Amino acid sequence: MTTRMGTGGLWSSAIECLGYGAGFYTCTFVNVAEKGEASVTLTTRGAVVKVTAIECLVQTERPGCRPD
């Protein structure tokens, strides 16, 4: 699954997800800028992505990023 994360950036990241019932997934993602975990819920309007943990690898000063 590939989805655009709701972190204010323009990047997309391939995410690996484990399904928990109809349309609910817990996922991990990694790209050159960030890595972390998210929940994804599939709805009739599309995927709702909620980032639950994030570590910034490039712009560590961004709000919400925790240091390595």
C-alpha cells in the first residue's frame, strides 16, 4: 500500500501494514526523511492516515519530530 501521509509534507511513502478487521490497519513507514508508525482506516471517502509515532531523519527541527 502506498499513501500520502498527513504530516504537512508533499512526500509519499510505501508503508507496510497489518490488518485488524475490516478496513483497519497498523502500519510502519520509512523513507529518506522520516520513519515511524501510523494507523490507516479505509473509508468510503478513502484512506484516513493517523501518524502515531514519527522520527525525522532529515529535518529534525520539525514540530512533532522526536530526535534519533
